[in-house]
Amino acid sequence: MRPSDTCALVQPWRNRVTELCQRALRLPSLSGREERVAELVADTMRAMGYDDVSVDSAGNVLGWIAGGDGPAVMLHAHMDVVDPGPMDAWRQGPWEGGLHDGRIFGRGAVDDKGSLVAQVCAGGVLAEQGLRPSGDLLVAAVVGEETGGLGTLILRENLPVAAAVVGEPSGGWLMRGHRGRFELVVTFHGRSAHASAPHLGTNPHASLARFVLRLDEIPLASDETLGPATLVPTLIGCDQTSSNVIPSQLSVSLDWRSVPSETAEGAQRHVQDLADTCCGEGVWAEVSLRQLPARSYTGAQRTIPYVMPSFVRAADDRLVREAHRLLVDGVGHDVPIDVWGFATDGGHLVEAGIPCVGYGPGDPGLAHVANESVGVDELVEATAGYVALAMFLGDVVATI
């Protein structure tokens, strides 16, 4: 088989790819509640003839296609989705999986069930055709990506693969990296008092206000490929619910989109230094990384510091060049190369020493919005792209 043969192999799968995507979208799978999609994925992999299918302690579904003696490669996508938001914002329900004008609608259509379905079907194509890649292929459907990456953090602890293709919406482009994300919480501590007697308390409001107005003083790095890091305040918290009480604590959450030269520890130091200079008399500041208590549907639990690492591979990197060649041959037209503007589980994999590239169907701009949708043509093309990568990327990895 040649990479250019993949389109012909995948075309007969058009209806199966479409129907599987619709079925997956009809199963709500918020983070921590992915069990019904996991069951669908596992049953589908078995019916397609995968050599081995299992579910690990986190609830990740792991499907293996046996290959030769070369390095193993992983196709990686996540099963969880974000909340659909107000139902009246959707022209059709977010869990209907409706097909209209060649597009499938529903929460998760692009983020990330489109990639998930295309990867599962790519493995099915190999199994049905009796095709054996140069090394074993792992198709991993993971949990908890939207809430810090619990599934991938557990999966990577014992992961016998030499490279990974991270499936996230990329518009069919090959992605070679993304910025990371740190979430910091800055708490200003004062002293509570009745609002009628402000002299008895220490009000932290002015300190927090000064801090927010001076955030642009914090030094942010820039990367030649990923561009500048960004830092923005998002949520404000208070330890009181009554409007006639001076709070003793006010907090602000900061979203720091990082580049590879930055660390969470360094970011925390910069924020602490600024916060200290903004504290009024009797007020002190505490800066911490947000801690996410994550629990999977299987009961696996961890408290995860909210650090999603960044990564970037050079444009002339051999893995990038060869993955690009395989995709171009596999889908039959040029494939642009770019970087994502958002973080993915790929950062966790790279941190564990697993080189990654990214690729997936769907417009990234449709992720996390009402009326999310993916085109059937996009799904079929991505399936062909994943078949080409699954079959031949191991040969590349073996020579890197």
C-alpha cells in the first residue's frame, strides 16, 4: 500500500464515518461522564476487528492494531466535551447529531468527536483491509481533556509509543505546536468588617484594583513561531455574599498563555512580585496555581495543577516534514502547516518525551460555541489522513 491509496480505501467508509459521528454526538459526555461514549468506542473497535481493546483505570479506551517490529505510533483524541450552554442558542439540540447540508451538528462535533471518529475509523480501515503498519498502532480515546488532562496524565505513565498524532480541530492542516496555559489565582487578604464601620476593617478592593490595572507590567516572553505570551484576568471571587460586609478576601483568576521559554514557577514569581507592590496597608497577597480536583467516570481521582505545557517543532523538523508528506499523499492535495492558538493534551505527551504533531477535521473557530458542526467531507478526508499517518509514520520515527 502507498499513502496515495488511502482516499480510495476510505471512500466506502463514508456512511459508516457519518453514522458513527452522529451516534457519538447523541451521547452527552461532559468531563467525568464519558462512560457511554467510551462504551460506544470500545464496542465499535471490537466490531471493526481491532486486535486488542481495553479500558484503563482512568476510563481511556485503548485500541491496538498489531504491526511490525518498528516503533509504535498513537492516534490520540478525547471523548469529553464542554457544556453546551443555553439550549435556546442552538438551532437544533446539541445532542441531536443532526445532518444538514452535508454537516453534522452537535456539541463536540469538532472538539473533539470529529477527530475521535476519524481516528477510530482509520484503525478500522487497517483492520478490515488486513493492513499492518511498520509498528503497532494505538488509537487512544481519552477522558478529561477539557478539565486539565486527567486521562492523558494517567495514560502517559506507561505508554509504549514513540510518537503521537493529536487529533484536535485543525481545519485539516498539520499542526506543529501550540502555546501552553497556566491558570493562576491571586488572593488579596484584608480584614472583614460591617460596611457601616469601614475603619474596623481592611478592605482589599483597592489593592486588587491596582493589581489589575498594572498587569501589563509583568514581563511576557515571545516565541518566533507561537508569537507572544498573553496574560488576562478572568474571574473575580469574594468570600462574602452580603453586600453590607467588607470582604476579608478577594481573588482574581489569571489566564497566562505561555510559550516554551516560560515556566509556571517563573510566572508565579512575576505575579507575586507585582501583587506585593499593589498591597495597601494591612493587605497581603497570595499567588497560587489553580488546583483542579479531577475525577473520571471510573473513579480515578487526582488533584491537577492547572499547567498545560506548550510545545513547538521547527518547520524543518523531520517529523513535521515527513508527516506533511504523508498527509499530502494521503488526502491528495496540499496541506498547510501551522500552530494551534489553544492548548491540547499534546503538551502533556511532549513533556513525557513523546514527540507530537497535530491534525484533525473541523474549523477550530467552531469549538465551544453554539451550533458547532463538522462537514462529512472533512471527516472522510481526515480518516484518509489518519490512515496514511497510522501506516507510515512509524517508518519515519524509526529514523529520527
